[in-house]
Amino acid sequence: SQQGEEDPQALSIQEGENATMNCSYKTSINNLQWYRQNSGRGLVHLILIRSNEREKHSGRLRVTLDTSKKSSSLLITASRAADTASYFCATESNDYKLSFGAGTTVTVRA
Amino acid sequence: DTAVSQTPKYLVTQMGNDKSIKCEQNLGHDTMYWYKQDSKKFLKIMFSYNNKELIINETVPNRFSPKSPDKAHLNLHINSLELGDSAVYFCASSPLGLVEAFFGQGTRLTVV
């Protein structure tokens, strides 16, 4: 069954604006990861946040995790045209499984 | 020196045929996966192998059979292809502990 669900399904922003997307999941996790998928390509790992962490930064990315609400958010600051992609959250539990949702499609307009 | 490579990239075939997709990783990872991405971009895990041993087998029809000849390879064989099998299939690998998964470029399978 689907573990992560991203919201919104699609997001269109102007270059330079921030993009925020959310992820909700159902069961307890060891860590939560965010991936990017450019059109026609495979997924690329962006950032991992462990279940005992609340916030993490990597360059223009900021991830938060609220285990009490079983939710996470990904913020991309000062977006660029190259950030146009689909973004997926994935949760890892104790069963060697990385479970993904359907992603948020982000379009950054020049 | 692609980390996770899968072949072919595109596969168009008729219903009822049998086809295979190959995957190889040169990262030295112990764990490999097959995922199916449908037309709505939802990624669903199909199989997971750890050091050549099957550890996850989600609800996948018996027509799908993974084979891992060694820990660097995980191939997917599909018998009696159906229209609903059309999707993009991704191979991935990760080190033990699943801190990051590395994905191949995907195989777009179209069954006509």
C-alpha cells in the first residue's frame, strides 16, 4: 500500500520564489527521504532526515519532519528553472523497503 | 561508469510475449530493487533483494520473476505480457541501512 502522499500534486511558481511541498505517511519510520525526478530520468536522492531529527538543510533545501503528525515538508528557496521536476518523499521502515508516493510536479517559470 | 544501469531503455512488445529487463550496479551495494512507475507517476516497489536473497515480494503477479545471479545484478523477467504491464520500470540499489537509493534511468515498457 502507498506510504507517502505528497501535496500538492502540482505547483507552478516564478523563478526566484520559494516552493513548498508536503508529505504525509501512515506508519512509523526510521527515516524519510526526498528525491527529485527530472522528466524521463531516474530518481535522484536529495536529502534524508532521521526520525529523531526535526529539521535539516542542504543548500537551498530545507526539510522538516513532524513524527507526531506523520508529516514532512520540503522547501526549495530561490527557485531556478533547473528545479523544474517531480519531487517524491520516501519513507524507510524496518523492512528493507523504501516506500514512495506519487510526487509533486514543480514547474518553475522563467 | 554509470552507477546503476538498466537495459533496454525502451521496450515495445505485443501482448502475450515474454521479455526481460536487465540491471547492473557497480556501487558494491548489497540491496537491489525493482519499482514500477505508472502513468500517474506513482512508484510502487515490486521486489527487493539483499545479497542475492529475495527479501521483499510485494503483491506482484507470478508472471513477474526477478533473478539475481550475483549481488551486482538483478534482472526482471515478465511472462505473458498484458496491456496493464505498460509502465516505466526502475531498478535501484542501496547500501545496507537504506540511507540512500540509487536509481537507474528506467525502462519504458509499452505493451501493444
